[in-house]
Amino acid sequence: MDEGTHRLTSARLAGEDVDALQALLETVPDYAERITGYPPGAADGLSTLTIVPPDFDPEGKLGLGLWDGGTLVAFADLLLGYPQAEVGYVGLLVVHGARQHQGLGRALHQEVVREASRAGLERLRLGIVATNAEVAEPFWTALGYRATGEVKPYRYDKLTSTVALWERTLT
């Protein structure tokens, strides 16, 4: 994968990449504050790589990274077969704060689509927290996602909001 003058590579992240993911998350403190009410925490990289929903097999969780040399410049979290067998759930797609608006999110999303298609999934699903909607909705709309009409309560400590579910097909 080549983006302009940068040589980008994509790879699945593993435990040894937790520091790189933590550094990436710390470049976008405004994102963390919009969805949690707090700046990034010291263990956010580890929890992002490891936390799964109740009753979900951790083997179905993929952490996909986009690297520029030794720097992680984008990350996506994908749950294969969640919440139904034919669905992939994008839990997070984040781009390095200094590298936004360069097509990196779109490039990493193409990797997400490839992985989901390889797994035989029919569609991708994600949730947009209302406190992040102004930033997130234009990006996801441009990638073909549409709101399903499902809205659920969202709470993170003192932050109370809603989350709207969005989907797109893979065909």
C-alpha cells in the first residue's frame, strides 16, 4: 500500500504493539474526551487490544494497524461475527492526530472490508456516540454507512449520551 511519498504497511496488531497503540490514542485526546469525558488513560491501548463483549470469543477480535515505518498511524478494531454471525462490528477506527485528512482512515477501512469479506461476512456495523457524531458521521457516510434507526443509551462514568447504530453491506 503506497500513499504519496509515505510507504504504508498494514498488519494485525499483537500484544507487543500495545505501546504503539497507546501512543496513537494519545495523539487524539479530543476523541477520548468526546466519548468518555476524559483524556486517554494510561491503559487505553491495552484495553483496546483485549476487551471484548460478554460471551464473544476473543479469537474473533482483530486489531488492524496502518504503519508508516515504525509509527502506527491508524488503527481499527474489528469483531468478526458480532452481534450476529454474518456481521462484523467496527469498534474503533482512529487516525493519528497529526495525520488526519490524508486518506489514512479510508485506506485502513479498505483493510477492514478485506478482512470482513475474507471471513464471509455480509455487512459491517458500528455505533456512533452522539457526542462524537458531528466528527464521525461525515466520515462513515462517505464510506457507505447509513444509520439503521436503532439508538441505544450510552454511558461512560459521568458522560451520558446515546449511540446510533450504522451499517453497510459488503457486496
